Amino acid sequence: MPQIFTPTNQKLLTNVVVVKLKKAGKRFEIACYKNKIVAWRNKIEKDIEEVLQTETVFTNVSRGEVAKAADLKKAFSSDDHKKICLEILQKGEFQLSEKERQSALNNKFTEIASNISSMCINPTTERPYPVSILEQAMKDAHVSAKPNKSAKQQALEVIKVLKESIPIERVKMKIKISMAMSDVKKCKDQIKGLFLTVLSEEIDSQFEIIGLSEPGNYRELAELVGKHSRGKGMCEVLGVEQASDNAVFD
């Protein structure tokens, strides 16, 4: 029966979080280090050895009971423990520590504010709100992040709440970009990729494109134009178009 290997300054089964996945009528478990699972799922931690205590699939981690090869093949069509560990790590259930839970909620709160910043403007200035301002407005409105709901969907709901306390509108910006053809070669695809809709595009001695984009993309567009044209290009907002509060732009 294999042991779970832990660092030399830890005792067996210390600092372990069990991730569980039920499949084909059987429960399978893997042993992971604390505070690493969420980081792995968010692609912050990329070294699997920093996440898994051992590349072994168990039926019961605490008792050290290793899953049978026949059960693994039936459930996963494979008996490759490492491959199955990765699937359980991605899809399984586990109990978050209080520290991880609070960190995840804080990150989601900021992600919601970031989504709102990218989708909305202050109609007075016709520019997006900084994320920090939106976070404060959300706190003032007693908004809290929901762990099991996407940040984008929550952002759409929070916009309606914020309208009661600050001037904010869901819009698409109409942006015009002009650059010399020699300057746009390396960034043309990036620029077009930041538009939701291209309304017009002219290619002559000068590259000119007009399109609709989310407000949060304006700064990136302006930086691309400035960098590749060495300050000679132009990125200007021609106006805004009202968008549905429930519309989701990808």
C-alpha cells in the first residue's frame, strides 16, 4: 500500500486536502496540498508536483486505499493514475479552507468590477470607471460576490444595482483608428480583435477603421496605436451606442 509523500518537515497526511469525484458508481479521491487547488484551476500554479501530494488515485485517502485498475478503466477508460488525477483535480469537489474561500471571493469581487469597467461608462465623462471606484461603489451598495456564479453574469446584475447610486450606462463605444500602413502591419489583427463590430475599414496609404467596442478595450486600443505608430496614429471615440443591460458580448 503506497504512502502519501509529504515534505520532511511534515507528518503523514498533514496539510492534505482531499478532492473527490464520483464516477461509474464509485468514489475516487486524490490528495492535494492546501491552498493549491484553486490556484491550479485558475492557472496560477502550473507545477502539478506543487499541487498533488502523490500521483495516486485512491478510494479512500485517509486509509490509504488505492483504487483498483479495473475500477479506473471502467470509470475513466484508463488506468493511468496521473491522467486521472488531473481529471479529478479539475472536476472534483473539495472543502475550501477559510483562507482560500475568502481569497476566492475577493478575487471574484474584483473580477466583477473589472467586467463592469469593460462594459460600462460614466455618461458624464463618456469614459469607463476605474475598477477601484467600482469596487468602492459595490461595497457602498452592499454587493457581495457569489462563489458559484460567473463574474460576467454577476456584473450584469450589479450594473442595475449601481444605477441607483452612480451615473453608469451599459454601452458600446464607436471608435475610429487611423494609422500609416507601414505602422499597422504588426498590430492590425490585434486591433480588429478588440472590436465587437467593424463598421468600416479603408486601406490606402492610410489605414482607417471604425467599429464598436466595449469601453474597457479603449485603453488597450489607444496603447496599441501609440506604440506601433510612435505617437503618430489616432484613436478617438466618435460616440457611444446604448446596449441592453442583459447583453453579453464575447
